[in-house]
Amino acid sequence: MLRLIHVFQCGRTDLFGLTEDHTGANLPSEQCGEGWRFLKTVEYQGGMPPWGLDVASQDRAAAVQAGIANNGFFIGERSALPDELV
């Protein structure tokens, strides 16, 4: 099943929010005083690693997907995200 992840950045900081909610309304505002700014949308297939990842990035992709599945979003710094996202 094709799914979409919407990538948001907290202002111009190194903090990013990823969610399936295209509005980003479920991203916690208390974690971003500057406001969440939409960057892009990424398509992926179901539970597979979505971004054609190399082995080193698979753990980061799994953490992102688990966060979205468990909380509806994932919040992390650039270093916590697969390179293909930012």
C-alpha cells in the first residue's frame, strides 16, 4: 500500500517532524516554538523502508516508521533521519 509522509521543519532549526497528516496539525507545538514549516512529501510502500536506504540508514528509517505508527508522528534532529528525507 502506497503511503505518504509529510516532512516539516521547526522554523530554520535542525529539528524535523514527520507525519502522515498533510497539515502537520498533529505535530506537537510545544516542541517547536518557531512553528512547523512544510518541506516536502515522500511516497513509500507499506512497511518497507521507504527511501531506498542503504544498510546504515535502515535503523533510522525503522525508528521513523515506528514513531509514526505508535504516535502518529516522528520528531528528530537531522542526524536521526535517513539522508534521503532532508
